Amino acid sequence: MLLTERQVEILVLLAWGEPVRCIAKELYVSSATVNYHLGRLRRIFQAQTLTALVAAATVAGILTTDQLPVQGTGRLEVDLDGQSWDHSRPLWAPRALMGAAQADPVNFAPDHSAMSGSTARSLARA
């Protein structure tokens, strides 16, 4: 089962620390729609909290470092491609679409069994 583009958009905005009402406003949908997608995503990734959902999506490779905000800012502040931003388009749009093409939660193992031994051990210690 692949994630939809909308689900990846929601994950990206959630990773940036946006509250549900702001995600809804940014995507021109209701808060109920965002909560519906978050509920489905939490079931897919077997995540009990939204923080666990973002962590699981990152471990699964759906959220990549270029989609995540600069630490401590809550926003992506740097232009990673050396180009100026087109402010008529949301920052998440191109990155979310790239992530949607790769999103495959079927191959995601919430128990980290799909990871290499050293990665799983380092996560277990954390």
C-alpha cells in the first residue's frame, strides 16, 4: 500500500511542527480531514503518538532530511539547492511529491527488524 500525496504532505507539515488547524489551512481542507489522514497514517505505521508517526515515517525513508526543518526553528530556512524560493508555491510541495513517489509503508517494520543490526541496536539504546 502506497501513501497518497496528501498523506505525505500532511506528514511533512507535521514534521515541521505545524498544528492540525494550520495544516488544514495550508492544504485548504478541514481539520477533520487532516485528523482522518493522521488516524490512517497512525494505523499504517502502528504509531501511538504523532511524534512516533513522524519518527516512523523518517525511519521508513518517507521523510528525508531535506524535508525536515532546521533544528529548533520549526521551519525550513535554507535553500538546499542554491536557488531562491518561489514564494507563490508552498515550500513542502516539491519535496512532498518526491516523497509520495517513494512512500511504501508495506516494507516498513515498526519493530526495526528491516534495519541493519547496528542501526537497530543504536535505536534500542536510545
